[in-house]
Amino acid sequence: MHSAQWPSLSQAWASIDPQRLSRAVGSARPFSRLLPYGVACGVTIGTVLVWYECRALCADNVLPLLLELAVLVSMWYGGLGPGLCATGLGVLIIHHVFLPSYFTLSLAALRDGLLLALMAGAGVGSSVLLASLRQTRQCATDDLLELNQLLQERLHGMQTLLRLHELSYEPICIWDLERGIVEWNLGCEQLYGIPKAEALGQVIHGLLKTRFPLPFAEYQRILRRDGQWSGELWHTTRDGREVLVESRHRFLEVDGRRLVLASHHDITASRQAERALLQAHAELAQQVQAHVLVRPRKIA
């Protein structure tokens, strides 16, 4: 006997006919559209049957209230159309089954007609009101979902930027003007020799013993006025070395917090090379000048 072999997932997927699938979905759509109206009719008729079975325990004026409840349930499930359908069906049931003919001009007939009109008006009014509330709630839900998605995208982008910032070899740090350093990346650790856990919460200018080329109050005024500042700073590393950095500062206000984003570029070696080159040029100029002065002149 040969054992039956089940088709693989790729074979089963390839055997699906897209046209048959679309026809099946299209044939199911009318049923899904009519389902709320069927629920509305079923709830209304079921409410009448329950009242009829329990009529010995309930007063006659309880039925309109029960039908109004059926209208609310239909409206909650299907929307405005099923709510109006339940209202019309309830009015027809009360008119043709429980009320006498309206061809008579009796006081009781007029009273029942007025009550029937009030019931129809209450059903239509509640259906319209609940439809507007449902639409408002749906709009609010859509707005919240859109806002949540936007926040998630921004959060993901910020997390990605922070991750890239932490892995960057360029020294980058962020400090809060009230809370001290809040971000300290790998480049800062390598340049200054200070671990991130030790740097967080510290006042950066005290931690690095910053020396500014201008008064500190002037630096703060420019930073807040222009939103940025750039210049050369002297910093002291953990082992006591002094480094010269080309620094760029950006002033930010985020959720009421005043932050400064700073990037540093170590130019200590390049400035030392420049000074050595200038000194070599000066020494060479002196040697040339001395050589010219001591060189004997030829006598004609």
C-alpha cells in the first residue's frame, strides 16, 4: 500500500485560483451587508415574543420601552440603518397586533396613536443620535490610532538616532541645563577616558574643566539667542591631559526641557603640527637671515 502524501504549502498555494477566491469573497459581501438588518429584525421580534410570554408579569406600557431597547441594541450593532429598521418594525408590530383600528375617532385610539408617534420619534431620534456618537467615536479612534502610529514612528526614529549616536566615533553628548549630562556616546568615552555611567548627571563644563575663548555669560547669551554656537574649547581628560576641540553646540527645547546637543572634533594634534611647522619656518627664516648677514661680499 502506498501512503498518501500531503501536498506541500507551495503546491497548496499554487492550486488556489485567484478568480474563484475573488468570486467567493464577492458573494459573501451581500450577506455581510444584510446581517445587521437581520440582527435588527431578530432582536425586535425576539423582544416582542419575550414580552408576550411574560405579559402576565409586565404592564402593557413596558413593551414600548423594550422595543426602544431593541432599537438601541440594533443601532449599536449595525449603525443607523439597522436602528431605523428596528424602529419601523416595532411600530408596525404594535400598530397591527396590539392596537385597535384607527378608523375610529375614539379617545383611546387618539391616545394610542400619539404614543405610537412618540415611540417612532424616539426611535428615530435615538438612532440618529447614536449614529452621530458612533461616527464621532470612530473618528476619535482613527485619530488616536494615527497619532499612536506617528508617535511609534517618531520613537523608532529617535531610538535609531540614539543608537547611531552611541555607536558613533565622533564625540557627541547631550546635556540638560538643569539635570546635567543625559547622553554620552562611545566617542566621548574614547576621547576623554570617562565612562558613560560616570558622566551621566554631571555638569559637563565642570567635568571637563572647559576653557572658553569668551566669557561664559556671553557664550550662554549667544547660544540662547541664535540657538547654536561653534568655536574652539580646551577640555581636560580623565588622566589630566588637555585637548583642544572644535565644538558645535545646538540649543533645543523638548517637552519643556532645555537641552544642548554638542559634537566635538579633536584638533590637538593638528594644532600642534601647525605650531611646529610655524616654528620650523621661523627657525629657517632666522638661519637664512643669519647666513645672508655673515656671507662675505666679493670685491670688484
